[in-house]
Amino acid sequence: MFLIYSLLMGLAALALTPYWLVQSARHGKYLSNLGQRLGFSFPGLNKPSTSAPSSSPSSSEQRAIWLHAVSVGEVLSSVALARKLKDAFPEHPLIVSTTTLTGQALARERLNFADGFLYFPLDWTFAVRRALQAVKPAIVVIVETEIWPNFLRHSFRENVPVVFVSGRISDRSFARYQRYFRLFGFYLRPLLRRSLALATDFLMQSESDAERIRALGASADRVRVSGNLKYDLALPAPTPLSQWLATEAARLGRSPVIVAGSVVATEEPLALIAFGTLQGEFRRALLVLAPRKPERFDAAAKFIEDNHSKFVRRSALQVPTPAQGVSPNGSSSTSARLPDDVTILLLDSIGELASLYGIADHAFVGGSLVTSGGHNILEPAALGKVPVFGLSMENFSEMAARFVAADAAIQVPSPEDAGVAWIELQRDPQRMQRMSEAARRLVAESRGATDRAVAEITAVLSARAPKVHG
């Protein structure tokens, strides 16, 4: 069964090779980390000698905790978990893996206390074995629910427990599984059942997610509801850019400030339409447009140019990056000035969006006005900004429904309606304050998944630890 799966993975790789080559040539994707993903080299595993893995294969002492976060969203939700694991288990090196380039860049920035980084291996036997040999994990913690049969099989063979935390099966993913089951259920169902049986625990976000993972074949006694790590996010610290923009907006009388975050392909012009609707009443409004992926930066700039709007790219500003920090008095040291006729700041950088939500008057969360499944609304909500988003929130359907029902967010069917929502909030400060407080409260009431995950990981590690006889 696993042999057939490996053969199918190989055929899929051959079929996708032309696409990978094109994407690598255009955006530097795939081939740049292929050596790591095939298990040939791991330049990011620069663990200090004091945290070196134990030479005894039977001992879990000093073996690594491997935390896998697929991309940007998972990295952001795992920051608190990673910090608590590092504090709770200083004897275990913390190794962090991602799948995407943007996720890797953000992990190295936000999880810079980790002992090493790598790209998650392609799910072929030789690549998985090499990765496991290089990391030498005592446990693998997978954020959300990436199911890789060969990885689970070889982790089980190496006696390495795999724990899924903050697991979820979105409406779209579950529908896709059901569609595949109708076509290939004779093979796919037993493969999934056998693969999921190799994992130690599934800590799911909600009862709906728990029901779905059980429906895919996970054993009921290994599935629990423990909440969503994303609610435990730490509030972002001010960055030089956020401090600079707050100062410049006040100097120029630019209000309201709109931050449109995680905007996906073809959604950029819709965000501009929403902003244009707002500008019909608030001519001094300022938009921060933040594309989800770096490869969209130039395309977003082209859309803005075609819209005949004045804009500036963040990369063109003489403002320090977060890595360069702020001056001792807490302000960013820069002489940059925002031109008075600029209405849009294009955020062509990684890692600065969260801090900008903090100075915004209103927030739009992208991936929702096009059929993309939506993105996490908790960063603006935790900062007391009322999240505005479109109808496509399949990846965050439960979260979106909770916030809308609590009058802590606004869901709109069109970009024009997003602009109208901002206008109405500007006109009614008392309503905006009520919704802001509701958003903060809902985030605060939903915290705790990180502590529950740490408790489960501790229990698993304790169960696997060698017994010491006096």
C-alpha cells in the first residue's frame, strides 16, 4: 500500500516538474530548497554542541523537539507554543521546519530562539529517513493537519511520536477528501486509516474538526478537542515602520488608515475598489496594501499603477527593518517623509503586517473576496480592530461565524460593501468601540490551546523517557 503511494508520488513529481522549473525561474521557488527537501543537506541545523543529540538511539535525552509549521499562518500561530516548549525542555534542541519560502523566512525571524531550521522533506522514503537521521527527534509536533503517510510510517518505525496540534480539516479539504473517496476510496480509505493510526495524538481545534479526522480514519481514543493555537498569539511589538507610519499619518492628517492584509492573487484590485468607496467620503484616507506572497508584490504595484493611484513601496522607504530595531528612545531613526499625494503604501516586506494592524483604524483580511478560503482574522481582532472580510472564509468558517455572531466582525459580499462598512464605522464611533471591545474579548476568552498542547507533549515525552533505576 505504501509502495503504491510512493510510486504515485514519483509520477506526480514527474508531471509537475515543468511547473516547478517555471516557478523556480520566475520566483526562486522549489529548486532553491530542493536539496534540503530531498535530504541531501541541512545547512540550517546549526545546533550548539551543548544541545547535541544523544548518541544512544534508545534515549530521548537531548534529542530534538521537531516543530513543523507549513507556512506563514502556521508559523504565526506556533510562536507561543515554540517559546513554551523551549522554556519547558531546555535540554531538547528545538528544530523548526516549514514547507514554503515565506514560512521559512518568517520562522527564522519570529522563532529566532530555535536551535535549527529546515524545509520539511518530500514524502519519499529516502528523503524522510535522511531528515529523521539529521534531526534525531524525540517528538514531532505538526501544527494543523498535514498528513504525509511515509513520514508517519518512518517516524513510527523510529519510535518517534507524532502529535498534531491545533488540527483542523476545513470545509474545502473535507469536501475534497469526500470527492476522492468516491473515486478512489478502495485504496485511499485504507491508506489514510493506516497512516493516521501511526500518529500518537490529534489535538483538534473544534468538535467539527475532531469528527472529520475520525471520519478520515483516526482512532477515536487518540482524538481530542483542545482549541486553536491562533487565539494564543502574542500582541506584536511596535516596529520602526509602524511608528514611522503613525507619525506620518498624524503629521499629514491622514485618516482613516486602512490595513488590507494577506491579499491574494487577483484580489488586489478588489481591495482598491473597497478603498475607493471609502475615499468617496474620506478623501484623506490612507491604505496599506499587504500582498500575501512576495511574488505578488510587483503584480500589486502594477494594479495600483493601472488604478492611477499615487503609492510608495515599503522597500523604497528609508525606514529601518524590524531586524535593525528602533532607537533607544523608542522611535525609529529616519528622515523619510510620506509624500502628501500618496494614498497607498504597498507593503512589499515580510514580518511587518501585524504591527501595522496596531496603528490602523480599520482592517481588511484578504483571501476572502475571491475563492481562496480566507485568512486568520485574529491579529487585527486581538488589537481591537474590527475585522472586515468577504464571503470566502472556508478555511476559517467557524472562527468567522463566531466573530460575526458576536458582532465582533463584519462579513461583506463585495468590495463596495467593505468600503461602506468602513464608512459606517467611521460615522458611528460608539458602535466601532463596542465591536472593538467584543473582538478583543472573544480572543481573550478563547485562549488556552497552547498550554493544553504543551501538557500533552509533556505527557508524551514523559511516557517515552527511559526509566532510571536507582
